[in-house]
Amino acid sequence: MSITPDAEYDYQVGGSLPVDAPTYVRRQADETFYQALKAGEFCYVLNSRQMGKSSLKVQTVQRLQAEGVACAALDLTRIGTSDMQLEEWYVSVIDSIVSSLELYETFDLYTWWEEHRLLSYVRRFDKFLDEVLLATIPQRIVVFIDEIDSVLSLPFKLDDFFAFIRECYNLRSQKVEYGRLTFTLLGVTTPSDLMQDKQRTPFNVGRPIELMGFQLQEAQPLAQGLEAKSSNPQALMQAVLDWTGGQPFLTQKVCKLVLSVDDTIPAGYEAAWVEDLVTARVIKNWEAQDTPEHLKTIRDRLLLSGEERTGRLLGLYQQILEQGGILANDSPEQLTLRLTGLVVKQDGMLRVYNRIYERVFNRNWLEQALAMLRPYGETLAAWVVSDCQDESRLLRGQALQDAQEWASGKSLSDLDYKFLTVSKDRESQRALELQQWSNKRLTLGQQRSKQRIKILTVISAIFLMAVATAIFRASVDSYKLKNLTYMETLGELLSQGKWQEADEETLRLIIEMSGRNKELWLRPEDYQKIPCSALRVIDSLWYKYSNGRFGLSIQQQIWHNVGEDFTKFANRVGWLKADLMDVSANPWLPYENLTFGTKSSKGIPTLQGHLPAKSIRLEGRLMRLGINEGEVPYDKVVWEDVAKLRDESTRKFVSLQSAQLKSAANGWHLFSRVDACKF
């Protein structure tokens, strides 16, 4: 049987509650705030949005006025922020005070302002308080300034204004009249943010008023409205608070949702019933159901705070989610996160405010937010999937430098720091290996020079046997130094910026080291014969002379990031010229049209992983077509020769697919070897 609630009893979701609203909940903060202002203390209520600050102001103003206190209530959003000048702002503040206290019958603001035009704006505000406000009103005066955070959007600084308010507090020891004047600030900011010039003394006066969530004993005005829905309204109210954590906006909203449902709630099933309601009407598809906006406000304060601050906030929130809470230390970073409303300080710990937030802003949401923010999000995710073992996923070169710059000054998760540290250590190891190779090359070069001198000395003695012996030794040494000599040539080409020649030299090295220099094409098993040490040196040389833009390890990382899809890989490194879905044309950029350098002729940086290219792109050898290198361009070989396998009507399609498959096979085998070498 459905029970209809009292039509006059309603819950208000958003906005200030009227002074006589039956659903207003008095908290400990109500009494603390009232007593502090009554005693003349400067106070500030700086908390997250929709925590009941404005409603608290309305209630407190009424109580103070009943005690004979003159109250001026200013809402800075009514003054405005866009296209405003500093003078207009000060005049508007004074106008709001005069209007609120009904002083216009005895005070002409416009005439008075012009009479003092030679004074600074803050000095005129000072004289207004001293010579007009305090002189006209004999009783205590409390000036409420609501939405104080709106000043942060002004095109000018108000450091002088806040410094003057602080001075009003200090003047109490010199001028008795200032003991009757009290200011209180309400908004979503921190005291330190109010003073934008960090060289000045911060705004450090006033008593902070903490707004906590509703407790069951405080929420009785809300429980009364639930009597129409349950025979046990206290259990129902507790079930609501279990989900909202007593957050005022959410608590009013869920109570309103409870009344909007026609069904009555079976006794003893209050918790399960509320869970189903909250899941269906608040959490599921929350962005569409977030009206009036609340969850979106929290999301935006997290993600639209500037990249550096957003990174710190998300990193801090990640720690809270992973650990269930962290020790509260009231640092600026923690205070900023608390102002989003997402977390709350409880028993000395910083925790997620309530179960609704925990379900909406869960680990999946956080990972997506971090992935959008991190320049290395996809790579980190792949590394984690490999149980942090796949070194090919580690950052290096420019990618590592960019990540380190992005991470600087941010409070990231332990996983982020581990990933960056391991990447940096592996990078240092690569640099050491390259240095060792350079030293070895120098040493062997010196040994070779000495050997040549020795040979010449022996030849000069014209001993035939000695000559034969010397020739034999030289051939042995030449065999041992062959690979190193090739590496030396590659290094010289790269150091001289001869990128295309270096690319061709890289291909020759790979063929030589695989033992297929006669056949000039590779089988899948031939890639496994290439020494890992040689591949590392090739990679290190490309990496060094391109400043981290080129190299096998860079290509390997891209290869994994695109899901080992060769078409996506070729597109990412800049080897394609057209949409692959267009089968009417060869999508491959001709080899001679690649960018052989770290920048194009127009000064545009070359895509990472663009080189080396020929060792991956050239697939004529895999097809065993018997075409010698240099006779016909690779793309033409693959395109035209494979076309012979099909009739004219399907030629272009078959050619496209074959070219993709052959290139993909080569890329897969080479990167498979790189993976096996644990770059």
C-alpha cells in the first residue's frame, strides 16, 4: 500500500534554504559560528561546494540580528567578475554594505566617493568603515562576505583588500571602535590562496569553522519527512546517511528521491532498498542524472585545476583509494583536495567522503583520468600488465625526458615513481653500455694500429715466413674486428648526419650478422641469429645521434603501444601516405621520400621511430623474387610482382594486402628478436 507524504514537507536540493525551512539541519558548526561572531571573532567558513555554507549564513544572520547585531550580507557573485575594474569592485562592495544596512537615507555613496578621489581605493574603503560605518551604527557589526572564491577570477589582485581586513583585526588594540567590527568570509578556497602575492604576509587571521556531515541525531528534521515512507524512519535515515556520509546536498537529494518513489519500504529492508535506489538513480549513468550538478562539480574541480595541480590532486587521491586513507597533515595540497569535496578529514585521516563518491570516482575512473593526463599512460598500463617485467615498455630518450618534466613538482603514486625510476635506471645502463662499446672500439682501434706497424716492420725485414705469419695474424684480427668495423662505419655515418646511408648500412649489418649476406633475404629463423649485443649497439648509435628520436628500442615501444599492428605502426612512424582503406592506390610512402633527419626541410620534427626503416620495410627478400638491391624500388617490386598472382580485377586489393602482410611479418620477426634481447 502506497503512503502519500505531507505535500508541504519537501527536501530542497541545492541553493540556500529559507530561514524557516523544516529540513534545515543544525550542526555543531551552527553553534560554534554563532558564538564566535557574537564574541567579535573574525571567522572564515572555507569548505567545498554544497556543504551548506550559505544556509548557515542565513540562519546565523537571523540569530545575530535577534541579539541586536547589525549584519551586512554580501554575495560577491552579485557584484560580478567579468569586465570589471578595480574601482568598480570597491564601489560595489561598499554599495552592498550600505544597501544591506539601509544607510542610503543618510549617506550618498557617489558624492562621497568623488570627494575622496585623490585617495587610493583601499584607503577610501578604510575611511568608509572608520568615518561612516562605525560612526553611523553604534552596535556590533558583522560583515558576511559570501562566495569569496569568486575574487580569484578577477583580472586584478585584491591583496590590499585582504591585508586591510587583517589590519582591521590588528587595529583593535589601538582603536576601541574596531572591536565592534567583525568580518567573516565564506567560500571555496584556502586562506593562502586569497593573497596572490606570496611575498606578502598571508591572510592568517580568523577562526576556521569546520562543516562536517550530518550525524543521525542532527538529521532528525530530515528523518521526519521519511515517516511517510517507512515504519522505521530512523533506520531509513541511517541507510541514507550510510551512502551520503551526511554530505548535505546528497543527503537532501537522496531523501527527496526516497519520497519520489511510490513503493513503501518493507521493515528490515531499509538498507538494501536505499542501496538499490542510490545505485539506479545516482550512481548508474551518473553524468546524465547529476541534476542539479554536484558530481560534475567535483569532477571539474579535480580535472580543470591546471595540469600541474590536477596531477598532484589525482596522485594524492590515488594514494587514498589504494590505502583506504592517509594521515592528514593540512598541507596546501591536502586542503585543495578537501575543497573539491571528494575527501574529508576524519579522526586525523584523509578519507573518501562517502560511498557514493567511492563508487563514482572509483579506480577505473581514476586510471582513465590519469591516462588522459599522463604523457606515458598507455606505456605504463602495458608495463603493469607484464607484471612490471617487460623492459620494452620502459621510457627512454625524449619520452623519458618529457615524462620527468611532467612529473616534476607533482605528488604521484608509488607506481608512477617506480615506473619512472626503473626507466631512468635502464636508460643509464644503456648509456653505460654505449660508453663501454666506445671505449672498446678505441682500444681495438689502437691495437689494430699497433698490429699494422708490426706488420710493416716484419715486411721490411723481408722474411717470407714472417710475412706469411703476419698476413695470417692480420686476417684473424680482421675476422674478429669485422662486426666492430661495421659498427664503426655506422657510427661515423650517423655522427655526420648521413641518415639515409646509415639506414642502408643498418640493413647490411643485419643481413651480415644473420649470415645471409649471399642470399640478401632473411627467413624467420635468421633473425634469431643476430647477436643481442650487436642490436644493442645499433640501437644505441641511432638513439645517441638522433637525441632519442630514432632507434630499434623506440620502434619496439611504439610497436607494442599500437598492439603489434603493423599498419598502425607504419602510420605512427610516418611511413604511409594515404588511407589504407583506399585500395585504389599504394599507401606506402616511397623510400626515397622518407625524412632522413631529425627534422624535415621545413623544420618540423620527424616522428619518433621514423628510422631506421629499410631493414623493416624491404620485404622483396622475404618473397625470394631474386631482385638485387637497387635495381627496382621496394614498393614497386612488391606492388607489381604480387599483382601477377591475381587477375586484373583484384590486382590492387591483393597487392595492398600482400604488401601489408609481408612488411608486418618482417617487423614482427625483428621486434620479436629485440624483445628476446630484453632491450
